[in-house]
Amino acid sequence: MSEETSPTYKDLEVVNNDNAHRDYVIRISIPEFNCVCPRTGLPDFGTINIEYVPQKGIVELKSLKLYIVKFRNLGIFHEHVTNKILEDFKKACCPKKISVLGDFKPRGGIKTEVFVEDNL
């Protein structure tokens, strides 16, 4: 996959957090996430749940949608994609706290959930 079409933190547009004077939680659910198994080339499906406490910026949702779509043809393991989304969010908007849950549909009779969090 070329760098041009691979998802990167630069795809995530950040807008000003007008309520930076208080802590609050933003919860985002992406129920139609898909990527490709790097071993078999078959599609993987799941739900990505992102929860973060913003600082000065918040991620604009249309840019998040376009970022997520770039995973559609990307061969990547569940563990790697969940950690990549967390790292890209951190680089893009520097949240006070963030967690990402990748809840993937069963493949080969095995269901996977990957949870990663960071307190910055």
C-alpha cells in the first residue's frame, strides 16, 4: 500500500476545543470498520470505539471518516490497527486521556477485542 493512500495522523483535521477550560469525554463509535487480514487477504470487520478527553483540539468527524476509510484495503492485524488509531489520535490532537477498543467480528471461529489506553 502506498504512503499516499495509507492512513496517517495528518489525515485527522483538528479544530479548536472551545471548552478547553473543562474536562469532558468524547465517545466515538465506528460500527462499520473494515480492513484486510495481512495473512489471508480476506476482509476483517469490526467496531472501533474511541474515547478521549481533549485538550486544545478535537478531531473533526468528517476527517475521521475519511481516515478510517483508508484502512479498507490495508493489510493490518487487529492489534496493530487499534494501536495505530490511538497513536494517530495522540499525534493529531494531544488528548489528556485516550482509549481505543477494537471489537472485531469472529474470523476462523475466534473473536478478538483489543483495548489500548494512554494517560498523557
